Amino acid sequence: MRPGLLLAFLALVACNDIREFEGTWHGARVGDNPVLYTGLDPGTDCDLEITGIDANGLRGTLTIAGLVDAAPIISAEGAEADALSSLTFAGSPLRVYIAFADAPDGPLTVLVALYDKGRVEVRVMRGGTKPVYGIFALAERG
């Protein structure tokens, strides 16, 4: 690799240090279409505490009012080792983690998307007889 290209790569990595996302995040459910809050009340809040994060995974706790209370989440190792680790969607997140949380009404799939400028989005979903779908825009709690 040429020295100039290597320096550019290292600068890009340094600007996007995902460890800066460790901490407590809070936000409300977003989206006006009722299908975007299946199984959730319109004013539902979400808290995410990220206790560990790196290129290989994310771990923390998730609380969504009326759905799950301080449930441990750990990203799926298989997804992190697979092409799914480069999952992206509108808004171009820096990184998306796929995790799971145990809720009283059944397990949830959780997508945690990290964005630049201190923003995190959480998408939570479950199929079956007790479906859930919600998107939460989170900001770091100071």
C-alpha cells in the first residue's frame, strides 16, 4: 500500500472511533406511519446503555417503555463475522450491529445503527403473534 493511501486510511479510522459511542443514549420513537410502531405506544421512549463496543461487537442494556426493562444485549457474533456486518441503509450509518434482547412477551431483534455527530438509531422488531416494530432516534445523555 502506498504511504499516502495508508495515511488517508488511518485518518479515516481515527475520525470514526466507534468506542466514542460507549455511554448512555436516550430518545423517542420516530415515524408517523402506524406500521412503524407496531406493538408500541406512539410516545414510547428508549434507553440504550452501551458498555462495550468495537469492530467485533456491541454489548449493553436496552430499556423500551412497556416492552423491555434493562435487558442485556450482545451483538450476534455470526453477523459480525458475515457480510451482514456491512449492512447499511438510508442515512449511511458508520456501523450497524445486529443484537437480540429477551422481552417478557418473547425475544426481540435489535439493530443498533451508529451515525456521525453523536447519533444512534435503534430498530426493534419481532414477528409472530405478538409483532413489534419501532424506530428510535437516540442522543447521548450527558
